[in-house]
Amino acid sequence: TVQQFAMRRPLQSGTLHDLGRRHAEHLAEFVSAAHRHELTADAARVDAALRSRLDHLRSAFEWSVDSAPQTAIRIVRALHEWSINHLVYDVNPWAERVLVAQRQLPDDATRAELAGLAASAAWFRGDERAAASFVDEAVDASRRGDTQITVHTANTRLALAYADAGAPDDLVIDVLTAAARDPDPFWAVNASVVMALGASTIGLRDAAEHFAREAARAATSSSGPVVHAWVSY
């Protein structure tokens, strides 16, 4: 077949590894650029573009997870929230795959970030035990590397606490603090809106109004219609 012929050529010439690297790097660049427009007016176009390239993204990740872990990490970072928001669940475990394949990642901060993404993915697919284990790993790696926990770690830890026996105040503060540090304005908005809704539900009107104002303030840094619709809600 044409595919067999095409595969035989780089195998014979010894260029297959270089082709895999270039393919993975191209896809990592594409998906990173697309991610920046996910919560903008281009969201529908971005969604269609990502879906049309999912097979390419899967093959690029499979190649890079062992051969070029930094490229795999770029793909995981960019696709994580999209895969959850659009229910592409086979992409969710990719952060976990990198953690398993690359036990000696370059630094604790990277390991903490990936463990936080893995925790979030595990929680969304309903595996609370795995989510809790990855949260612990993320927190431990953050302590070793003397870095702050990410919003994904803080958010998942809070969700697990609510599901268990209720969340202490310091976990809520961790989410708000991590969201404020995250470069994606969606997280600052998301955390404040969730806090506003929670405060309103239990009758804390002043607190609800405070968080609603915080959400509106955070939204001024984003032109995304999804972000503004979330604040309006």
C-alpha cells in the first residue's frame, strides 16, 4: 500500500526518527497556539481544528512520550482542559502516561504540574482514588521544589474534600490563590464564580457579592465570550 511504501522509505534511509520528531513538534506548536484561542470567539473553529487532528495528535504524543518528553508535556498542557470540556476522555490520562514513562523528569516543578493535571483528569473520569494519589504526589513535588501548587492540584484537592466530609477554609483559599497566579484568566474567573455560587447557596449574601465582583474584575482581562457568560451566570 501507499502507507507501507511511505514507511519503508524513511526506514531505509534512517530518517524515521527525524520525521517523528518534526511531526510531534509541529503538532505541539499547533495545539499550543490553538489553546490560546479556546475561550475566544474562535472557539468553534478551534474545536473543529483540534478534532480533525486528533489522530495526528495521538500519534505525535505516542512518539514523544518516550522519545521527546518535553514535546509530550507541551501537548498535554495545551490539550488538558479542552479534552475535559469536550469529553475527549482518551486524552485525559496523557499526563499520567508521561509521569509513568519519565520517572526522572527534569525538575520537581514539572512533576508537580503534571501530577496536578493527572489528578484533575482522574477526578473528571470518576477515579477519586487515583485523583487523591496524584494530588499527594503534586503536593509532595511542590514542597520538594519549593514551588506553589497549581490551580489543577488545588481545585482537585478541594473537590475531593467536598466529596469526603467538607472542605476546610484553607483549601478554598488555596484554590483562589492558585487561580490568581495562573496565566489563564479563565481560572481566576472560574474560582470566583464557584465561590460566589457556593456563598449564595448557604445564604452568605455579602460574600457572594464580593466573589461576584472579583469574577467581574478578573473577566476584564479576557475577551472570551465563554468567560463573560460564566460571570453573568
